[in-house]
Amino acid sequence: MYSIAASSSFIDKPPSNFPFYNPNRPLFTIVRASSSSVAQEIDKSAEKTSTEEKEGRKFPPLKAAKRVVLVRHGQSTWNAEGRIQGSSDFSVLTSKGESQAETSRQMLIDDSFDVCFSSPLRRSKRTAEIIWGTREEEIITDSDMREIDLYSFQGLLKHEGKAKYGDAFRQWQIDAPNFIIDGHYPVRELWARAKSCWDKILVHESKSVLVVAHNAVNQALVATAIGLGTEYFRILLQSNCGVSVLDFTPQPEGGTPNICLNRLNQTPGSPVAVGSSAGRKTSKRIVLVCHGVSESNLESNMPYTGNGPLNMLGNIQAQKIAELLLDLKVNTVVSGNKMASAETADIITKDASGLQNVPSGWLSRLEDDVTTSLVNQSGKAWKHLLSELSKGSDGQDNIVIAVGHPALHIAMMGHCLNLTKEWLGSFHLNAGSISVIDFPDGPSGRGVIRCINYTAHLGRWSIPITRTTQADEEY
């Protein structure tokens, strides 16, 4: 049985101009399965990623908005064997991989694409052919979209790599950006290749682009698009046939477009199913749940402001979230104080027409002092979630669900990734979506983003993958 207790110390009172502030309610309540003391103090010493790399991004200017949908290939024979593939071309799709590709085709069947780019490797090219289906346009293959080059590692089973290469293999596992083999730095080379891919994708005369490639290269494409360096390798998960979406919006004065990660790793299977993150088992997980659409969404000039109850669509979304999370063994549910958040949390714990959008990158349009306040308050919220996650012994499963405002969740993901407030406009969340963060090294280790803005559980109430959000002005 869950109990609810107010938490007045979870976040300090924000300034009066903070758009989500209601002075008559505590900022957060906590819903928990059991109570215990906070296990540990979260280290404050981690340096935030500066704005230098973000500001240093240089991409071709655009004349019109462009959406790019990235898909990783389906399961291959070497995936199934646990063999290191790299850029070798000996493996092919398994029957499971073909089925995953077919599921992705169905997921994208109603979406219009102008062009498809693909890695030339067979496992990727076959996935692209299945998803592309009967479309007449020819698939464009590009060798820069091949998987990461791993040289002498390629073809080895993982235990063989460990036995044969020892320290080098361990460095590949724990310090991949500085890993060197056969005189090469594979991850650094991959990041350079990804930047070259973007130059070719963005200059193509198209508005909606499908790219079918691989795990590591898709990670690099996402990271380089939003200005993240090689230290983010293995942090932005890409599952077999996982779909990630990036929106590129032209700047009025030209130059590098505004770039927003609309979603990350929407998979054919459930994102909350038990599994590994970046090849490592994990027992600690935070699930960020955006509350459903509320009555105040329809009355406010700014999406997701106000403090109204869930409307009919919001209640449906909350029920769908509850169904997705039904089989999880949840330890703690933390709820935002807004009525829509509390009602969504209540529906989840009781069970434990179109999806409304936040325009892509809308947070970047808030006043600077407001975003500063949001970052400061969300830092305290993030620390609290990590404290909840720390409870219990090592190896013991601990799942924490946080239900709240999309803006707060975006800011907390920023804290997870050690990003400054300049990155707030680089992420997008829909009402009723979930985002999953795994901690394979425990709460004191780095979080691995399993998915962002997952909405497949909403069924026909979900937004199609390639539907633009930039032009949506009415909700």
C-alpha cells in the first residue's frame, strides 16, 4: 500500500516570476512504498559541461525546418552471439531482427519521408529496405554511416577480447573515448565521421529524412547534433530498431540551425522491461513520467502552465502510463505538486483525439532568470531522486518514478548529463511520455539514458514520429 506525505524541503520556493509556481501548494509530494532515511549525500563536485562545445557546433544553414529520424538496425547474428561487430560486414539480421524491422516499419508506415540514408553494411541496409518498403525513392548508402571501426577487436567474442587484449579491452569498457587500438582512437574517429554525416544530411534538399545505421554511429549522430563530446559515448542508449528524432529549425539570421532532440530510442519493445544498459546489468532506475494533459493546458498561452486537473485525454494518458508500468516493482513514486501530476501519480499507484505537444525547444524561449531558477530548483529535485535511489543494498532492485512537469524533467535530465541551462532547449517532452535513466554503476555513477519522450504506450493517442511540433500553435 502506498502512502503520501508532503515534502516541504524537496525544493525551495521559486521566484514569483517562475511560470510554474503556485505559492499555495508545496512544490512536491512524495508517494513511497516504504520509508527510510536518506542513504547518502550526492556529490556536488561534478563539473557541468560548459557551453563551449555547444557554441562551437557548425552546421550548414537551412532554408526550411528539417526532421531527421534515426533507426538502429535490427538484431544481427553477431548481436545474438555476443560478438564484436564494429564495421565488419559478416553478420546479417536474425529472424528476430527482421521482425523488429517490420515493427519499426509499422511504427513509421503513416509517416512521410523524402529520403532514406543507410549504412552500406548488410544488417543496416536490410533494415532500411524493410522500413522503406514500397517507397519508390532509392536508398542512399554512405560509408561514413558504417558502424564504429574497432580494428583488431572485430569478430572476437567479448571473453576472447578480454583474454587476448587485457588492459586494452578494459580501457574500451571503462574509458572508451581514450581507447586506442592499432594506432587508432575509434570513438574520436567516429565523432569526426558523425559530423561529416550531418553536413551531407543537412545539405540534402529534403524536409523529412530517415537514417538507418548502427548503435555507436547513431549515438555519435545524436551527441554531435546537440553538441556533446566523446565522453557521452554509451550514455545515450540505442537499442535494436530504436528510433530517435532530431528537429533542425533555421535561424532567421542564417548559420547553424536550432537543434532539438525530440525523442531518443523509442523501441519496438517496452522501455521498462528488465534488461541491460550499454551491455551492463542494472538494478537502479529512475523513470520520469510527464503528467497527462490538464484543463489548464487549453486555457494558457504557454503550454503546461496553470494548475488545472487532468482533462479527459489526460486521464486516458495516465491510464496508459499505469498499464505500461503495471508489472514494475516500484519502490518510490515522487509526484510534483501540480494537480495533473498528483492525479497522474494516483492513477499509477492505484493500478501499480491526439497527444498535446510542447513546441520543440520551447524552454529556450523562457526568460534567462526563469531558466536559471528552473535549473537551480531541479538540481535539488534531482538530488532527492538520487537519494531515494540509494536506499537498499547494492544489487537490490530499486525503481523510482517521478511524475511531474515536462520542464522539470528536462532540467533534471540536464543535471543527469551535467549540462548547463543553455541545453534546456535541446530536449523535448510530450504530455504522457516517459523517459528512463539507468544507473548500472549505482546512484553515484553516471546515468545511462535508456529513452527520452517514449510515447508508444499511448497507442492511437500518441503523436506520429514524423509529425512536426514546431508549427503546432493550438492544442
